[in-house]
Amino acid sequence: MMKKGILGLIDQRLIRKVPIAGQTDQRVFDALLSILEANTQQSTRSIDRLMKQGRKQLENEHGPGTVPMPSRATFHRLIGRLAEGRHPTGSARTRRTLAQQPSGPFGAVYPVRPGELMQIDSTDLVPPLNSTTAWVDAVS
């Protein structure tokens, strides 16, 4: 504990970084990313077919049996993590449409202190004149 100083007092499980691929070989992870990228403009495939395509790509690049493939269940979990928002086994039309969308103009804002983030409404205030449908402009 003395070696780490103040960090030794913190529960290390909370600050430990777990890779998205878990214990899966990085080469499998990279192959899956390239397959999902190429899958954007192709017809819809099942996850098992993506697994066969990944195995074939790894054998072509590294030789047969060189890179261990994860189990079927692990592969399904890995595809679930990697393909979030990509719809790899969903509608091809949706996949193509999402791939062509530009990135949003705004990012996420995470205020840390009260009052750090303020939203101002700039619309005109238009109060009703009476209980009917007539409205009056507040400026005039």
C-alpha cells in the first residue's frame, strides 16, 4: 500500500480498465471490426456466418490454426459489444442509412458543479389574449 500512496486506498476494481474484447485475441478483434465495416454495404448476414467469415479471414492472414477463435457464446457477446448501433444482422437498409449519416454537431456535456451548464430559452413569449384561440404578440 505504501508503494502506491493515496491510490493504494482506492478500491482498484473501480479504476481497472477492462478491454472491450476481454481476453479475446486482438487479431480476432481487429478482424471482426474489418468484417463489420465491410458488412455495411452488403446484404444481411447471421452472426454464425460472420463467425465463419472471421475464421476464414484469420486463416488467410495468419495461417490455419494460428489464431484461436473464441467459443460461439463468447463470439456472440463480442459481436454484441462491437456492433452496438451498427445493426450487423438487422435490416440492410437501416445499416446503409446509418452509415451515411453525418456525425452530430453537438457532443455530450457533463457538468461537474451546479450552475456549470445553463440552458436559455430564446423563444418569444406569446400569452393568450382570452380563452378563445386569439393570441397577442407580447412585444407590441
